[in-house]
Amino acid sequence: MNESQCMARLLASAVHDMRNVLAVIRESAGLAQDLATLAGGKTVAAPGAERLSSALSEVQRSIIQGAALSEAMDFMAQAGGMEPGGAGPCDLARVSRSFCLLAARQARAAQIHLTSGETEEPVWANVPPLAVLRSLLEVFDLCASVGGQVNLRLTAGRRQKEEGIIVEALEGANREMALAAMTGSPMLDGMRPGWRAVLMPWRDAGPRFFLSISACDSEGE
Amino acid sequence: MSLRILLADDEKEFVDTLAERLSLRGFAPYVVYDGISALQAATPEKPDVVVLDLFMPGLSGDEVLRRLKVLYPDLPVILLTGHEAVDDNGTNPVAQAFACLTKPLSFNVFLETLQAAVREGKECSATGGKS
């Protein structure tokens, strides 16, 4: 067992428990809502009943958010648990969605608005999901290094029959600087040996980039 | 007569609250907190539906499912799990379940699944088929 697999097992265990905690909160809030509905305003004054209802709805919304985060963390645990060097089919659309959820807090701090573009079907690629997450984090860091304030949309897609992630800087005060930073950094660092990530401008498709991740012969070329 | 729903989950707070909500809606839930108790509770009288947590101490939910299906092939079983990835390749006992739902549950989705499971259970019992 390597360090990544160790982290993956513990993370999966924690996510399982977190889902159980969310489940208890959800059912308890649901029960409170049920009982309030049954009471029909007889025991709770009308303004209080309304407030109770809105508070319980907020609990439900937060649980849905927590469940989505749990799903992304579970995905990361599965990715970290893969055998070293393993690159089974991974759905880049799911990687992109998971990244946007996992990095949301950092994105708010960096004033980067992250969104995951919709795809009609999974985009399968034989790359390690953790390598894709790492490349996306490097793209994120590039945008943060110029002061953030940019809206980034990440969409799994294909370019010339190659699977990858389409990176778009849609708007924001630092959009041009973010585009320039990405243009000047085609090769991303930090990939595990045997994998290479390249951020290529895709001019004929507008101000967007194509993040390509592929196996390479030399180690960390 | 109220539908008898056997709920088995080692997360006591969760399953007790779920049972209370089902009671409020006219179901007759009964709760156990481990796999062996689930088998014992299902043996004297067949429930209409069984809801099993997949990961329980002692006897796991998939093993309980396997044994229940030997006893009652047409018994609809709903699995609950805190894990996203469940091997559902047709050889795993999970494939024998009516549905596999991930926690935290949407109660409405759970109710719909429960009602669909009851319908299927009744149809299977009527035709002598397998669920």
C-alpha cells in the first residue's frame, strides 16, 4: 500500500461516515418538518411556523450541497486508491465536476468562479484521475497567480479525437491576464512520471484552451 | 393492513428516525441494527419490503440479501449505502436488490422506491416469478 492508497482508504471511510451524519441530519430535519406539518399551526404561532419551515428547507439545501461534496470526495478516494501507474478508463466529465466542487472553497478565496460545463455523455480517457485533478489545480493556480477575478469553465471534450478538458476564461476583471498566464504556460509541472499535461490554446474556438493529458515515454518529460 | 417494512441499519439514529417518518405515513416499520437480527426478524413472518444497509457489522447487507433471497425469492430488498461505488456487474448480490440508494436519502425518492418495490413484490408473488 502506498501513501496515496492509504489516504484513499481513510478518505473513503471518512466520506462514508460523513454521509451517515448527513443522513441523520436529513431525516431529523424531515421528521421535524413532518411534525410541524401535523401540528398545523396549532402549537406554533404562524410566524414561527414559517421561520421553522424556511430553516428546515435551508437544512435540506445544505445537505444536498454536502452530499454533492461527499460524492466528489468519494471519487477522489477511488482515484487515490488506484494501483500505481494504473490508468483505467476515467470519465473526464466527472473529474471536471468533482474538481469544481472540491476546489470551490479555494476558488471563493481567490475570487475565481469555477463552473463545470455540461456534457451529454461521459468522456472516457485512459488517464489517472488524480493526474487530471492535479493539472486542473495547476491551471487554477495560474489564474490565482494573476489575482483571480476570473470565471473559469471546465468542460470535458475532444479535440482531434483526443480526450481532454476545455478550459475557458469567460469573464472577470483579470480575464486577459489569466488568458496570458495560460498562454505562457503550455507545459504543466508536477505530473507523476510517465504522464504529461499540456495546456494548448484553441484559437479557432475562441479564447479557450485544451488541457491534454497523455502518457509519455520519458519520466516527467 | 399496513405494509410491513423491515429496516436494518447499524446507524441507530438514522434508522429510528426513518422508521418514525414511515410510521407517520401509515407504514408499519420495524427496526433492527445488525445483519443477523435482520435475518431473524424476517424469518417468522415475511415482510413486504426489506431495507438493508450494505455495510453492517457481523453480517453485511449483501450477505443478508443473499440469504433472504434463498428464503423468499420474490421479496423486494432495497439496499442503502454510504459509498458511491457499488459493484453492480450482475454477479454481485447487489444485482439481486430492487434498488440501491445512496445516503443521505431524498425521502421522496425513498418513498417512491418503496412503493415501486411493494408493487413489484406483489406482482411477483401473484405470478410466482422472481423479483
